[in-house]
Amino acid sequence: MRKSTRYSLLLVLLLIAALAAVLMLRKKAPPEVASLLPESDAIVYANLRPLRLATHFERTIVKRSPIYQQFVDATGIVPERDLDAAAFALHRMDDPRGPNGPVAYSEVFEGRFDGERLERYLTSIAVSKENYAGHEIFTVPTGDPADGGVRSLRVARLGYDMIAASNTPTTEQIHAIIDRYRAAASPFVGSSLLSERYGDVPLLSSAWAIGHIGLPFSERGKITVFGLELPLPEDTTFVASLQYRGVVRLRIDDIAPSEADAIRSVDTLNTLLGIFRSIQRTPQDTPADAAVAAALASLKIERHDQRAVLTANIPMELIKQMATPVAQDMAPVAPNTGSGTLSTTHP
């Protein structure tokens, strides 16, 4: 009897240890929407739950275009209310002058969706359908021939709470997302970029991005943001994150090939920061102006071994101002102007 009791106790302890190991793996694993993305050059992820909780942007009255409102009415999806998380894969295009431009996108959205209404809507505007591994893939033409050509957007409902889409030239990427969704019970599912760099993302980051900073900001081999050309090559590897620590903490790691390259990057970026601060010395007439000034004042650029590290504290006032546009931009699908087609918006 005692031996049987010991064996039973040992079995219970082993089960508890196994459960703890699984939970630890899951804690360290990337978010599911990011792990489903196909191979890519960069990944952007956002968890909208804490943003919604902090700012209540879902209560904000959003002015929608008639076409966008038509999508909301047809599907019942209100992104600022229903969308919980989104992940985007950025794919560099071989021909930057093609219909996709320099970058194509694949994306996975998690939230509360009425699957039947969404599929009826997609059926009404799709030019073709494909059944792949038990999932319907709807193909919808997007774009304007006058702006470089028409491309195909492929959309599939993965489950009751997930939607996938891709506007890449072939079906390879949307198929890869569906294949990974079928294998999603494993915590090790994910692209090679995610496996290589997700460990660099700070724990409990609500939003993050990894990959090459030049996507989609590269222009003639240089990185340009808001018209400002940065002293970084377009294939620079980066890890960026937003983390709440009483304030929203922004961190961007520029991973240089060597310490000498990191030193040059820090020196050049600090020079540009000084110039930018001198230009921005204007009266702070509104709370938004004061929030921008506070964020700029907290910004630091330092070197950690082979990394140039930028950090800044983003005031909640600024986050609240940005919240509504973010909610609209994260819409999984939205009708295109006047053509009965559909398009996605991207980071």
C-alpha cells in the first residue's frame, strides 16, 4: 500500500513538472498570431488589449469613409472594438516597381469576428476561391492600375477568432500560414526570423518589430523616415519594442556588424538628435505639444557592445492621441474605393 502511494505521488509530481515545463515554454513562445506568419524580412506585432484598456479608444467616435462604413455594416467587424492582436510579415519584392512596390505583406488578426457574415461579404467581392487544407481562400483584386497595377489579396478565416491575409504575388505565403495554424499546438512553430530574434524582444512588450529597418522605409538604398535620411544601411537589423513600466517605454536596438560600426551609428544619431532638438524648440501650446516635447527630452542613444540602443519614454497623452488612428489602420479588411474590391491597411 505504501509503495502504491509513493508511485501515485511520484506520478502526480511528474505531471505537475510536465505541466510547468509546458507553461514555461508557452510563456517564452512568441504570440500565436506572430508564430503563424510565413518567412519574411521583417515582422511587426501589436497587442491591442492593453492599449484599449489604457485609452478606451473603442469609445471614441470614429469618422469612417462611406466605403469603410460599408465594410463595417456588412461584416459587423468594428476593429477598434473587436480587434485584439495583429501581426504583419513584410516581404521584400525583387521588383520594387511592380504592383506591390518594394514590399508585400502577410498578416494575421485575432479578435471577435462573425465568421458567417465575413465569408458572405468575401464571397460577394472575390473573383475566385480556393479550398486549401479545409480552409476557403478568397482572392480579391486590389489596387489601382493608374498607381502601378492591380494585385491580388488572399483572405482566409483560420478559426472563429483569427483571420489571415496576404497580398504576395503567389499563394505560398497564405498556404504557409494555414499550414502553421494546423501545427499551432507546438510552441516552436514560427519563421526563422522569429526564432532568431524573438529572444531579443523585452518580456511583456505590448508591441514589437524585428527584421530589417529598411522595410518599408528604404529609398535608393537609404532609410528615410518622415523625410529624414538616417545614417543606416537599408539592411540594418533591428529589434524595436514598446513596454509599459508606469510609462510606455520605447526601445530600438540597431544591431551592427561590429563595435566600430555601432560607435559610428551612435555618434551620427546623437548628432542628428541634437539638430532635431534644436529645430523642435517651439512653444508648447497644447497638451500634445508638451507630450511630444517630453518624449523628445527623454530620448537617449547609447552603445551596448555591437548595438546602438535608442530609448525614450512615451507619455500616455501621446499614446491616447495616436490610439484612434491605430485602431483604424489595424482593420483586417476594408473595401477599396469604388471598385467593389477590398484592401488591407498596413503599418
